[in-house]
Amino acid sequence: MRLNKSTLYATATTAGLAVALTACGGSGAKTGSAGSWDKNATVNIGSLYEPQNLDNTAGGGQGVTEALNGNVYEGLFKLTDDGKVDKLLAQDYKVGADGLTYTFTLRSGVKFHSGKELTSADVKYSLQKVLADDSQSARKSNLEVVKDIATPDAHTVKITLSQKSISFVYNLSYVWIINSEAKNLKTSEDGTGPYTLGKWTRGSALSLDRFAGYWGDAVANKQVVLHYYKDATALNNALLTNAVDVVTSEQSPDALEQFKSNQNYKVNDGDSTTKLLLAFNDKAKPFTDVKVRQAVSAAIDDKKLLESVWGGYGKLIGSMVPPTDPWYEDLTKVNAYDVTKAKKLLAEAGYAKGFTFTLDTPNYDPHPTAATFIKSQLAQVGITVKINTITPDEWYTKVYKNHDFTATLQEHVNDRDLVWYGNPDFYWGYDNKQVTQWVTQAEEASTTAQQTELLKKVNRKTAEDAASDWLYLYPQIVVANSKLSGYPLNGLNSQFYAYDIKKQG
């Protein structure tokens, strides 16, 4: 999770979308094509998110998604940069009349980087890898509706579900198809994508090389090198000195003016799905009390926090749902900043003199800054905050896995992840039977209109209950050298497709 720099960087999304299925190709929203470019160029990409390992079912983190998803590994389907779902390794598919059986026909002529031909056995293996007991995939629970995987022949996969899932095809876009014979996937790879893994120098850089045997269109460059930096200042300096050509996600808004005023650079403000949450443990006192959660939410000036961290960028968000989700509704007025109301709610909950709680805070920006701000804000209503700074690995074990916390800060990067509030076993412990029922009904809906109507109800109820405090929606700022084109603008769910990037000589 930024649910991110922990091992679950993409909070799973059970809710579906209107699936637009087209032929392979087209990465969605991205910058325009250059008139002429160097087809043998090396594109240098700057990032703050180095993979923890190269296996997205073993805690690889946001960095492995950014580097390898769509570039080295592919799925049966892909999520484009503008949120559509395209067929990729699936040539076609059919759904049974009962909505429980999906039959996929695989694309012919696809080879893994090792030279082995893609077969249905590899698809079965890849799904089983996500569903394995030791899997840390953020998609695992989404795909637990899979009851059976049959492989009647080398190019056919028949999947039977235990219950209807309007999101099933959408969720498959997150499953990397891996050679079933591959080994050591934490440090090596064997995918079908347009790039192969070159060299990974931990703490420094990871290179991707054009795959000559790729089944689809050749990439627009010869090599991509992702360079990793410890902080935003170093990343910006690398861009200014041409050490990198593009920054995947700008994290220092104060530095943007130097790029906006320079014709050699282009600043792109795309659509983000990343939410910064103050997540309560709704099963731990005092946050078992809805009035306490509402009071804390009302006591924090989200607008002031957003301005202090991001300047004029980003958006306030009153729920888990960003404007790009179909079930979005502006709920920023629910539990809006109101110190008087916060004090009144605390008194009604029996905490007129406040209380003390520990805030488990990831040790990377902007969490320490946000934690300090929250501590100051809550002190005004008599609440004492003890900040406990922890690493991403500690966060995953302590908070996500063991639920051993009272409140925490975390980023959730995915679109359409409201549905986690329908799972009482999720780390924040929100448990409302009506919400759970709505989420279940939405997933089993026959139409997207039915699904949308139900999830709007979930959105409003979780906001009214202050299930969490949604502090703000991140901006998605991609800064690039003006000689570059074809890079993704939105980077949904941390992916960064590099294959269309063109660099002028």
C-alpha cells in the first residue's frame, strides 16, 4: 500500500467497472507522439519507489508494479492509463449463461523471455500463485471466488467461480502470467512483456531491455533504466541535470516552478487514485465509537494539511471514492472541519477531557509531516497523539497482518477500492452488516448501473460512519523533458507503461 510502500501497494479492488474490451494495443491516456524519435534510445526514468523484490506475490511493493507491470509481465487483460480494460494475452473469452464459467482462448505465438511458449498451464500456475497460502498479493481476496481452473487444451483456460463476480475480468488485469517453470522470481523474471530484465543494482537502478521476440508491436525505445532516489530533492536534481528524462510521480510541489518556467520541461497534472488515510482500528477503543471517529475527523483541517504538503495540487476527498470512480459523490461536507462540533461529539461519547492514542506512522513522506500536523490539530480538542514511526515492513506485519494498532496513516493507491469496507476482516476492522450486504450485492450485480447504485450507498454510509478519515487525494504529477512523449499521465495503481515512450535524438 502506499497501501503502498508496504508489501501491498495496491489495495485490492473487488468492485468492477464497465469493461471496454478491445484488441490489444493502446495504453490509454498519455502524451502525444513525437514527430521523429530515436528508436534505439535509452529512456531514463526517475522514481522514489524501488522494488523490495521482483515478485508481486511476495511483497515486491509499489516499485515492482511500477517497473515490471505491463513492461516485463503481462496479464490476460490490461488496465489502460485511462481506466479501461483491454484484452492482452486473452485473444477472446466467453461467459456461461449462469455467469459462473469463463472460458478464455489464449493468444497464439506468445513466448516467454526464456523462449518457452505460453500455454494454459502457465495461466493456471499464475492464478494459483496469487491464491497460494503464502501469497502476499493484494489481489488474493478478489480472486478467492475462483473455484476451479481447467485447461482442456494448451490454448484454452476454463475458470469456474463459486459466485458471480462482475469484477472478475477487471481483477484478472492485475494477475501477471508467469512461466510455470520459472525459479527465483524475487531476483529474476520470465514474463511475456515487451522488455526483459537487464540489470538490477539494488539501491541504484534497474534496467529493462527491448525483447526481440515480443509477440506484439515493438517498443518505441531500446532500453529503459529506472533510477531510484531517496528523496524528492535528489530526484528533481537528476531531472535538472538530465540524469533522468522523466519523473513518474513528483513529490515536491515547491520545486515545480523551476520546471514550469523552463521550456525544456513539461509538467503534467494527471488523475490520481491515491488516497491518504488516517485509518482507525474500528475494533479498538475508543474508535469503536462512531462519535469518536466523527470527532477526530471534524477536528482535522484537511484543507490546511493538503495546502501545507502539496500547495495548490491535490484534492480534498470526503470518502474512499475519487472523482474517477463511477460511484463518486462529493462527501467533503460530511464530517467537515468543525472544532466546536468535534468537542461536542467527544463530550457525547464520554471523552470531554479527551484521550490518548498511538498513531503508527510509516517513516516515509508525507506520513511524518501529516502525523505531526494531526497531533497538533487534535491537541486543540484535548486528544493526545503519540507518534510511533515504523518501517514499511513493520507496518505490514504490525498493522495490516496482525491488526495490532489503534490508528495509522497509510496511502491506498487503487481506484475502485471502496469495497474493502465491506470486509470486516480487513485491517481497519470496519464492520457494518448492511454495508457488507451492499458490497456483496454490488459484486453479484448483473449490470454496472445496479453496481453503481449499491456502491453509492456504501460510499455515503462509510462517510457518515467516519469509517476512516480520508485526508486528501494525491495529485499525479509527471514531469518530463520536453524531448519525451508517449509516457503515461495517470499511472493508475502505480503502473508506468514505458513501451510507448519516444525520445527525440
